[in-house]
Amino acid sequence: MKRRDFLKYLGIGAGGLGAGFVLGKASNPPGAKLIPYLIPPEDVIPGVANWYAGVCTQCNAGCGTIVRVMEGRAKKIEGNPLHPVSRGKLCARGQASLQALYNPDRIKGPMRRISKGGDFTGISWEEGLEILSGNLAKLDKDAPGLYMLTPPLRGHLNSLVNGFMAAFGSPDYFQYELFQHRNLIAANRLSASLSEIPYYDIENTKFLLSFGADFSSTWLSPVNMSYGYGRMRQGGQGKRGRLVSVEPRMSLTGANADEWVPARPGTEGILALSMAYEIVSQGYYRGADGGAWKSVLARYRPAEAAKITDVGEERIKRIAREFAETRPSLAIGGECVASYENGVSGLVAVNVLNHVAGNMGIKGGVVPNSEGFVEGARRPDLKTDRISTLLKSASEGRVKALIVYNTNPLFTAPKALDAGGSLSKIPFIVSLSSFMDSTTAAADLILPSHTSLEDWGDDFAEPAVGTPVYTMNQPAVSPVFDTKGAGDILLAAARGAGGRVADRLKWNTFEAYLRESWQGLYKRNRAMASSAPTFDEFWSRTLQNGGWWQEAEEPRKRAVYVSASGAGPHLPQSPSRFEGDEKEYPFYLVLYPHAGHFDGRGANLPWLQETPDPMTSVVWGGWIEINPKTAGGLGVKEGDMVTVDSPSGRVQLPVYLYPGIRPDTVAMPIGQGHTEYGRYAKGRGSNPLDMVPAKEDGISGEIALNSTRVKITTSDMSGEMVKMEGSTKELGREIVQTVSPEEFEKMPKDAV
Amino acid sequence: MEGILKRIAEKFRDYRVPGYYKKFDYRWTMVVDLDMCNGCGACVVACRAENNSATVGKEECRKGRALNWIRIERYVEGEYPDIKVKFIPIMCQNCSSAPCEIGCPVYATYHNQDGLNVQVYNRCVGTFTCATYCPYDVRRFNWFTYKWDKPLDEQLNPDLTVREMGVMEKCTFCIQRIRVAKDRAKDEKREIKDGEVKPACVQTCPTGALVFGDLNDPESSVSRMARNPRRYRLLEELNTDPSVIYLKRVMAEGPSEREG
């Protein structure tokens, strides 16, 4: 062989080998392309972070967020510094919401149940949407029996769901969540002519009287209110604000209070009214209808109220006078009051107290927000849109198909309501949830939706901050799993259904729907229109800023008035009722949302499981709080397992000796005890909702959580409570040093 | 050769003089207003998210091996119904005469030129000496190489490392954020502005109880707050000279019922 030929063959061989390698690789996954980083994707610079604005969905506060994204992955979530609700801050749950995005137990793609009661099998999106449209097409045109269940949505997803249900001719859209503030909405509607939740201006108040409102961890808008709390204490001008907390179980907010008033459970409303009586009778009330108030409140004299509420008469009078004299002051009624059987009347009583002290509609008091403004969106009808109504319809077989999105009644509704039994009578349940929660596990078809970090959306914060806050949510990262946006799934189902439904919901994507809706907002809202010359510019600015809100000027003045004749019929007549005989069941049961897991939704995030509870430092499990004296009487010590029985059910939990609770009361956090919901949540502790009777507030339909008595017996069940604290005593080490208020007054303030 | 050794020795002598950090450009300090802190725990989770702290699970938590760099301590006084509860966030105090630095046999923990107590993970051989010497119990030891269930690992912050078994770790005042701010300031030929660096806990604190900045700048917010008459430092009698300044909680003595 000549040298030249050798080289020739070698060349061919090498070329062939190379070609074969290239072809083989290229043809392996057909159509797959490897794009080098020489042509980088738009807005990706390795090592440089992009921040995308969005909204937090861990609770209903509607905090604006910014998400730090590097090379397409979300790294950190922080408060949006421009946003008037979050003001650049986030709570523990907001910080942890990244773990919802990257949760290993997310549903990774559409699934359908092979047979009733059988296992799930993965399917394609085409197949899943076909099953959904097929089932929807089978429904009767006149009485479709199509039901929808979502959490209380506020943005344009709410109006899309309404449009979807209207297109199918179904009125049965329900909103349910455990802590959805229906009582607060009802109380404000009935007594203060407010159709929305007002802004409680903690920041500017000088005397904050909390009736079981734990705004430091979970109530209403924790981040915004905690910011206000910090400013009330030190950051603001003038006098340091005082905080007094009325609640049978000292919450985190109660622990920060200057004074804790452990009133008897269920009597907080009466206590508020006895203070109102004292204010009116001492002549602090400035309105013209003082006489009418005096006669309405005559039944709540401090002397009698002292016996009912277990708070001394002099103490009631002293707090009442201080509340009236300190200007401005503010009373807030929270979850603890709202969770009684007469929750609405308790909150009406708090409104009355605010009114007679002159706190309605003033800076540092109750500031009205503007009304809802989303076209097509709607608030729940408190009379009919109740979870109990939905479950009744289901058990009577009227529900032909149910679409559930991101709400979990099988966990969050009291077991006594038998949500499981009712839902099992529904022939077709489709869940749009991202996680395998109890309700999703009972579905026939699962079309998993994006988490908020992957999806489009918007939110209208309630309470806002005296001026409206419109928050925009955009996808910060591309979908981690094979999921779709909830709005996109509904639009696809409508397309699949064809006919008039498809005509009415003509948008191809939820993004297009959102954009078009915002274009409508932009056209109608003069302040919006004047903020940018064109809609395109307005839109990109909104995405950049994370929403749209007006500069915080002086809050808009709107008269808020509580009339004696209007509020009178809704005042609490007697202490709230508790199921169970006092002799057999000696303890009041008080339930509260866990600081990290809220209504249970945070229990699948390991960061929250391992974050010590602020009041007990317990991690990775539940507990029951018992006063040390009571525990001594029962013969149980810390960490012992006890059996807790109510007339409606039983749970078993370890004991935490909690000094800040009435001896006749025991308390438990809600959030643990999942039977589904992924590896981090499943099988930890018990769900106290198993003991709650099926009772709801007559006016609002809110579940009455605190409405039963319990008895406690020792249990031989094994279980372990892990707490992170050692001693709760300082042992003379002066770790947290204090100054008395008098000494503080004397300190020079100019140095700060 | 001898000249070089002499110069090094002189340099070292400079570094070992107490208060040497006062010569440097920054002295990072945190001020915690205990009258604003409500103990919510947002800082605890924010720190976890920023600093790639592993979750260790219930069993390890029981053994006291949780890897949180900041914790909220809660102290309870009195008996029902006169309960007083006090909260205090405790992170590495970045002491200027730090006991941990004296103990480390491999110079894994040392004082840097910004007044920070720094932990070099690559040097650490896990003798646990520093944690034993620390009076504030803020050092955390990796007893295992903890794993993140996929895809939770996609969240990991690329600005700092993930620690492995046998390494001591602790709060760094988010040194990665300080570095970024320093680089930016250097590029723009200026000093770091007050409020430009915010560790994750300070950034998220809903009540605004945590403030961070440079104590060498007399106009910075921490310098102003450090002059507050409520100021104290944790276990000050130990002379560790901490870089964390607490402001006393305003709280009446005695039972709350008697309060005006």
C-alpha cells in the first residue's frame, strides 16, 4: 500500500466513524437539538441573577414577591420592596414557598384512576383533557350538575372560573378554605357597611387591643401587620404603642403583648361590649346617638361581664378607659374569636368597640379600602356558597362532576362533616392541584397545575393598604414537571367541549386572557391610564414592578359608621356554646393555625417542618398545649402521649406544658396529621379537625373550630415530641434585657 | 529571606493586636431591636434558603443537630396568669475577640479585615473545639453529608458552597452578599453605601427589628442605633466584644395586671 492510499483510507475511516457517531447521537432522541451556550437563551447570563416579580400564594395576604432566578432556576424568594403590602419583607412561609416549586412529591404529570378505588396511571395531557371534555360534554345542558371548588381566589383566575361556570350554565361555584375570613367579611357587612376587609392601621395606632388576632404569625396579613407592629413599637414617631391581647391561649402576638388577658373562651365578644359600655357610660363617645348605644349596651355592664368572662371588673374598666383615652387606638378581632360558633357576633362586638371609641375611618384605626373592582369576579355568597352545602349536594347525588383546585376539604373540613363520604358519591372528580393531597387522592382524574412560580396570575390584596393594590404574577421559571396553568387547563377544557362554551371562552392561553382583562382595567381606570401612555408600556411596567398601585397618599376618607340599630341584633347574646358536658369533658378546645403549616398546606415543605414553632419550638410533629397545673392534676408530664376525646372524635398527641393557657383550656395547632401530601407531611401527628363537630356560623357559614369541649386521658401509644429549646428560663444570665416603660420614657430619643 | 520572614512576623503582630479591625474600611455590625422583634421566625427560614442549610430530619433534630444558623430563643417568666415572654434572635455574634478563633488548631476560623469572624470550610477538620469554646452556641456541625431530595437541590444558592460531613459551619453575616456589594462598589470606585448589604435575615425581617451596616461609618444606621441608650451586648461580661448589638426590650416588671 502506498503511503498516499493509507492516508486516504485512514481519512475515510475516521470520517465514517465520525459521521456514524454524529448520526447515531443525533438520531437517538429524534428531533433533539443541542444548542451551545454560544447562543445563550435570552436573559440568561451565567452567574448573574434575574429577579422576577410575583405574588406569594402561601396565604391570602397577597404579598408581592421578587424571585431570584439564575440560569433558569429559582434560588430565593424575597419581598418586593416596591409592594405596599409586603414592603420588601416576607414571613417564614413565604420564604419557604420555593420548596413548593421544587418539591419532590409534586404530581409530575396528568394521571387518571384505572378503576373506581384503583390506582392512578400516568397519561398524556391530550388524553387527560379529552377525558375532562368528554365528561363535561355528557352533562345535561339545563341542569349540568357541574360543581367547582377553589380557594377564595381574587384575581382574574376568579373571573375566568366564573366565566367557565357560566358558559356551562352552572351556578355551583364554591370557594372553601379553612381560614377564609368569611366571619370578618360578614361582620363588616352587617355592622360597618363595609363590603371588604378594611385596613387595620397598626402602624399608626398607639393602643392596639387584640381579641385573639395572631397577626404575628398567621392572621389576615402577617407581613404587613408585623411591619406595622415594629413601627408601632419603635420605628414611628412619638409615643410607643401599647399592645393588649385578649385570648384564652397566649398566641405569638399575645406573647409580645404588654398585657395578656385570658378571658374565658367564647366570651371575648361580651368583654368587648362591656368595654364599649364603659366607654359610652363614661362619656367618651362623641356621636349623637349615645343614648341608643347606652340602651343597646346596657346588658353588658362590666360588673356582670366580669362574672361571664372571668376578667376582673376593674381591669375591664381600666382597659376600656385607656382604649378611649389613647388616640388613636384600634381593636382587632381575629381567628380565635371568629372560630366560635357565634364568630360573626364576636367580630361585630369588636366593630362596636372601635366605633364607640372613635376609631372608625381614622388614621391609626380602621381604614376602609376601596371596593372590589375585577369585572366578572365575585365574592362568595355567604348564604349559599358553603362547604356544607356542597357536601350536602354531593351526598344527595346532585353533583355530577366536581372540579377541585388547590383546596383540600378532606383535610381541612371537620371529620364530622364526612367530606370523604360525600365526595365518594360524585361520579367524576377532577383535581387541578399540584400536590397529592387527601382530596386529590380521592379524584378520578388529576390534571396537575403549575405552582405560582411557574404560572401567570394576578391578585388584588385584601386587605389592601387604604389604597388598592393590584399584584401581577408572572412565570419566574419554566415548568419543573409536566404541568399546566390552572387557567390554561380550564380554557383547554372549554375548547374541547366546543359549542357555546368554546365560543364564550375563546382565549388560547390564560396569559392572553389576563392581558386582555388588564387592557380593560387600563381603559377604565383613569389613574392607571395616566401612569403610562400606551397599554404595552403599562403592561411591561406592571410586570417589572410586580403590579400596579397608587402612591400611598393619605388614605381615602370614607365614612364608616356602625349604628346601634344595625349592630344591635347581631351582638352576642350569651357566651359561645361548646359541645359536650362540662363534667365529662372538662376542657375547652382551642385550635389555631400552625405558624408554619397554616391550614396544613405548609406541612409538605421540609424547611417549615424543621423551623421551630415560635411558641413551643417543636419540630416535625404536632402537640397539645396544657397548662402545667392542669397537667399536674392529670398526672401527665411534658412529652407524654395523651388521648383527647371530644363528643365528635378522638386524637392522640404528645403534651407540651404551656404556661400561657387557661387551666380550663387546651390548645392544638392545625397543620399536621396528613394521610397524604408527600413524604414530609404524611403520617406526622394527628389532625385535630378529627374532633371538631360539624358546626358552622349561622350567618357566614364559616366552620366553627372552637366549639367543643374535650377530655384528656393518658395514652399508652408511643410517639415522640421533638423540641429545639432547652430551658425557657434565663437563670440569671440576663440574655434578654429589659427596660421598664417609665425608664424608657425618660431616655433621650434623639440618639435613635 | 530573613527580611521577608521579619515582615510577615510584623504583619502578624499587627493582626493580633486587639482592636486592629478599627483600621479597616468596614466593621460589619448587626443591631437587633428586641422591642420590635415579635419572634415570628421569618429570619430562620430566610437564612436556610440563602445559605444552603440542610434539613436534617426529626431524629437528628432530637439529637440537637439541626443546622440553623439563626434561632429565636424564647424565655418565659412567671406563672399563669402573669406570664411574660421574651424573644431574642441569636446568630453568630462575630466577636472581635472571639473564643472560637483561639481554639481552632488549623486556622479554619479567623478574623478577616472587615471585622468578621470567618469560617473556612476547606480548612476545617472537625475538631469541634470552636463550638466548645463558643459561649453563644451558634456553631453547627455537619455530622453527615446531607442530601437534598431531587429536585429540591435546584434551589441551592450558587454563591456559596454546600458543606459536607465533618465540617463546622455558622452564620457568616451572608458574606457572599457582602462580597458582591464590595465588588460592585470597587467597580464603581466608591465605598459601600449604608443599607446596600443586607443579610437574608435582615432583608426579610417583617418588623424591621434587624439592621445591618458598617460601624466604622459614624453616619450609618447601625452607628446611630448603637448609640441608643437601650444598647447592650450578649454576655458582655465575657469580653468577647460581639459585633451584634441588642436594644433592650421595653417591658414592665411584675404582673401585667398591675400595669398602667
